[in-house]
Amino acid sequence: MAGVTDLGEHIRARLAAQADELADRTDGAREGTDPEHVHQMRVAVRRARAALKAGMPLPELDAELKWLGASLGAVRDLDVQLDSLRERAAGFSAEELAAVEKLLNALVVERRTARRKMLGVLRSKRYKATLRALRAAAESGTIEVAEDEEPPALVSVVHKPHRRLMKAAAALGEDPPDDDLHELRIHGKRLRYAAEMAEVAAKKKVRALVTATKAFQDILGDHQDACFAEDTIRRLVADLGDGVEVDVVFVAGRLVERERARKVVCRAQWRPALADVDSAAAVLFSDS
């Protein structure tokens, strides 16, 4: 099939790049002074899994990458949540900020525990074996694509995630539940990573799709973060028990209100952002 060789080359190159990124960031993630190392390792895992889905079905390797991503994600999610909640407290008085830290103490402890588990993963033989398997796939993995694909093979990796995103969006009502918007964000994330891999085939037009999809993903990511933050705040207050200080309850309420305001903004933005994604995809597919 025309284009399969190019697709295979780009999938292998993508996998090799992610293996390098994981290896290069490992020491920094272990050291722990810059959270960006953990973040970029998690992104590398997601990109590698997207590359496998594009034409190299290796379920065992995908499962190992999922295992690694879960460990990295536990730390990364807590880093993001702590930073976000502290950012939401902007403008609070010194006494209120102290109350916020009391509220967040349990999250700090959870993050410490997650980091210890992550360090165990990064020092394990299983992690080293996963890196070796990823490099082996980059060097000799077999590419599988549908025989009836009509567009150029590399650009064709965008079609399926785009269709799934638009189909999922079309099924939503006027005011969809929070969980449905979270699922929609996952579809957007998969489209973005597929588009990033296809960018070498049609740089300008695919770059527009990557940009639009990232904006869409960011909006729904903010929405999901706000939902999760409210649930977390409620849990933290409940876990403090009957003896919780009034100041802590007060700042928790203020933080919840700010998270709800953020959700309102995101819900007003996601449909126009999705329309931008669909328009960018239409331009790309028109020349395929």
C-alpha cells in the first residue's frame, strides 16, 4: 500500500524519540527538584501509546506503558492540583493562606506517598525492561494498516480519532454532565497526539489542527481540574472531621466558589473550540 513505508518510518521515529525522552528525563524525575521531568515523561508515555495505536499493535508493550504512565500520573496530578488550588487562593489574606495550607496538608502527604511509589517504579527492572521493549519496537516493530485506507497513510492516522471525537460530541446534550465532558477531552487528547505524529506529512495544515486541538483539550482540561478540585476540597474538609477549624471551612468554601466559576467559563468555551478543531480537520482532509 502506498504510504505504508512512510507511516512505519514515522511511527518508529516517534517511538524512538519517546524512548529517548523517558531515558533523558529519568534522573531528573528521580531527583525531584523540577516537576517538569515527571510531566514530560508522562507526555512521552502518551505519545508512545498513540504511536502504537497508529499502526503497531503491541498490547503487552502498551500495557507496560500504561502501568508506567499511571505511576507518573499519580505524582503529576497531585503537583497540578496543589499548584492550582494555591493559585486559586490568590488575593487571600495571610491568615486565610495559612488555613489553605492546613486544608492542603493531606494532599501534600498523598503526593509524598505517590512519589515514593514512582521512585520504586523508576528504579525497577520492569521499568528498564519497558524501555528496552520500546526501543526494540522502534527498531523492528511491524506496521499494520487497513488495506482500504484512501488518504495518504501518515495523514490517515488522524481520521479515526477525529471521527470519534465528533461522534462523541454530537451525542451530548445542551448541558452535558461533567463526566461526559471529561470523556470528550480524552478523545481530543488522542486526536492531538495523532495529529502531532502526522505533522511531518502536511506541516502547515496539521499544525493548525494540533493548535486547535490543544486549545480544545486545555479548555476541557481546566473544566475537569475544576470538577476534581471541588471534589477534593470537599473530601479534605470531611477528612478533617468534626474538629475542623472555622477558618479552614471558610477558605474551602471560597475555593469551591472559584472552581465553580472556572467551570462556567469552560462550559461557555468548549463548543466554539470544538468547531475550530473540526474546521482545521476539514481543511486537512480536503487535500488528502
